[in-house]
Amino acid sequence: MSYQPPEWPQIIAHRGDSGRAPENTRLAIERAIELGVDMVEVDVRMTKDGVPVLLHFERLEHTTTGNGLVADQTWEEIQRLDAGAWKGSQFAGERVPSLEEVLDLTRGSVPLNLDFQISDAVAPGIEAVREAGLTDDVVVSGCQVECFEIMAEATNEITTILNLDDLPPGIDPAEARAVAYRSIGKAMALGAAGINLHYKLVDAALVAQAREVGLGVWVFVIDDEKDFAQLIDIGVASVTTNWPARMLALVGDRTSPGTGRSKA
């Protein structure tokens, strides 16, 4: 596992600076880099002809001018779509980027966090990272058990975090918390570097237990400053947010070395 996280809690821009710009676009990623975040998280899906692209939803209607399933469109067809106008007329003209394009965009500027939305995107996505020579600068956080199985030996060179986002709807809160605790043992068995889970499942005892066995606790998605402060206080390793500027303002000098800021 090559990626070396900073000693302070990381602030991860969810789908780029998605509170202010259309998610998973070049603009959102560029704005996140300008803010000085510690990492940028993006979603990865596959086109019909096998190109990994940045889209969260399986249907194009959510964030583009297209219709239908992402998997039914070729890369050429995806490139024709507007991926910004849904967020506001000022963003019209933004396009859906490929993973290859985004790897080039973030190279040397910020680590990239990949959330594979479908299993078919895992192998091509990992290959793109390898071909770009960026295994030290990429983390896979949207990874459940099937993802680990597909990655196989690649988990030894690309830092991989076990994602706990598949809890059934309406699950009893106490059982959900128990599942979160059990994920620590599962992550150890899989060789994960940490666990990635909804912030409401996290408490101080879980963080302490994970840290005792060398696992970081990564949490999503936090947009409330009070929740953010509480999570930082109990020692989470990473916080993913749609509003990175708000959270960066709360941590003062404790940030990424690449931005001229230093640990508090």
C-alpha cells in the first residue's frame, strides 16, 4: 500500500468541490485543487466501449443532458453531453471527463480517491492508474468485498479502504453500528488500510478500536461544521465533504504539505 496519508485528518473533496461546481467535472476538481484539499474523491463508471469515466449515477439524466444508462453509451457519445448546465447556466459546457484525463489533471497536484460505482470499472480503472504511474498517489475507497477480489494483488500497491455503504434500508441503528464494528475485522482480513463509512456510524470507541489494529477511519459525507469538529476530535483519519472550503476554514494551519500549510 503505497499512499502515505498525512498525520492530520485529511479533508477530501467529494466529487471535487461539488458544493460550488458540477460534480465529477474538471471544474469541480480544479476548484478543489485551488482550495488546497488533501485529496479529491471521484466516481468511476464504464462506457459501452470500455472507457472509465467520471459519473456517479447509472442514468445520465441526473447530471447531464443525456438520457438512459451510462453503460449503453460510447465514449464518443458521452463526450457530446453537457455535464454542467444542471448545476446552473454558468456551468454550461462542462463535459464528462475520462479517468485518464483526471489522472493527468491531478498528477503532482493532489492525491485522487476512486469510488468505483460498478465492478466492471475496477480492473480498467486500476490499469489506468498503473499506466499513469500514479499508484502512490491514488486511493480506492469505494471498495467492498467484490472490489477487493477483483483488485487482488493490486491492493499491495494501491492503498485500498473497505467501504461500508451497503447496509439495507431501514436497518435498526444498533445493528448498523454493530456492522460498523465488525467491518474492522473484515478490513484486516482483506488487507485494507482502513474503513470508509457514514459518519453517523462512527463514535470514539470505534475509532480507537480501529487505530489499535492500524486502521484509519474515513467518513462521508460531512457538510455540517459541528459534525466535522466532533469527528476531528475523536480522531478520524479522513473527512469527505461537499463543501471543502468550509471545513478547511475550521482546521487552520493543519493541512496538506503541497499547499504551503503545515500541521497544527
